[in-house]
Amino acid sequence: MYLGNDGGVYRTANFTSGNAVWGQLNNSLSLTQFSRGPALNPGDIDIALAGTQDNGTLRYGNPLWNWSTCGDGGAVVIDPLVPGNIHPHTGPLKTGHFYLGLTADKVS
């Protein structure tokens, strides 16, 4: 039996025994689960930020995604008037908080 989730892919050969032993199949697998859609920089569409489940907020800068802030990432707002100001959300939507007034150099 195979199992896939936001942590990767796993396999067991003895699912019905009651003491299943799972092995991970993630040796060359990189993955993440995005919480919301990405926020695109209005001045440069090659820059985006997006919150992820358990992996913080990631920043895309052509051609790679890089870690930006910790915790559970959520929605990200890029100020349309000052694209260097970004506001990533962390934690659960109802009880988390936005980091207000971060500049692009703080999340790259």
C-alpha cells in the first residue's frame, strides 16, 4: 500500500498485520503544500510569495523557491503601491497574524 501526503510518499507491505511498518520514498522528492495562491509582485512578475503548510512563506525569484518566514504560512499581500513592502500571514487564519511592513530584503 502507498500513502501520499504533504510530507511525502510512504509504502508498506504489511498493511493488514496491525503493526504496519512504513518506509519513506522521499530520497529525491521535494514538495510543499501551498495554503493560498501566490502573491505576485506587480512590478516584476518573476517575483512571487506564497504561504505553505508547515514550511513558512516561500519567495519565488526566477528560477527557484526560497524559504522566507517560518511557521505555517498563509496569505501574502504585496503592497501594490510599494511592491517592496510585503505582508505575509503566519499561523491559523483565525488566530494567526500578519507581519506588517516587512521589506523585500527581509524575506529573500
